[in-house]
Amino acid sequence: MKMIAKNYLITTGLTWLMSMAALQGHSQVPEKLKGIWTNEQGTRKTDFYEVEGKYFGKLVWVSDDSKLKAGDLLFKELVWNGKKFHGTAVTPARGDLSCVISFEGDDKLKITASKGGMSKSVYWTRVK
């Protein structure tokens, strides 16, 4: 009987520890967005940061001939739903676009912007 009680306590304790670790890891996933990311062409760098539970992306460096300049807000009010971020991408040419951002690994983002039934996906990488 003592062996059964001991095994039960060990199993219960391990289950609790694994559950806590899973919850801790899950709550940290949105935090992975924070930092500097660059587009596929390497012509823009954007700093993602958090304000009151929502994430924003501000352009910190640009080297192409676009109308964009450092300091422009490119992403706003991104909210984590447990799997992806949903929010708004801001573009000078098309205005505000619906935006979904998902992780494709620790250092790669898939960003899909859409408007009026049309969508486009691009991939960005973390600047180290």
C-alpha cells in the first residue's frame, strides 16, 4: 500500500510540474516577438515591442526608396490568440491592412497581410 501511495505522489507531482512548465512556456511565446526583425530583402528593420498586452512594430532602419522612414509605425495592436498575432499592418500605399503574424521557428516570422479578399505573405528573420 505504501508503494502505491508513493507512486501516486510521484506521478501527481511530475504531472503538476509538467503542467506548470507547459503553461510557463505558453505564456512566454508572445514575448518571442519582441526585438528587431528584418524583411526578406534586408532593406528594413522593425522593432517589435509591447504596450499593455498589445504588440506594435516600429521601423528603425530603412535602405530602400519607399516612402517609409525610421520611426514609422508598421504594425499596430497585434494581439496573441494562443497561436498567432492578429492586428493591423500600416502601409503608405494601401492604408491599413488586416495582418496575421505566426512563428515559423524561433527566428522566423510569417506575416500575412490582406485587404479586400487579396492577401500576401512574407517572411522576416530576427536580427541577432
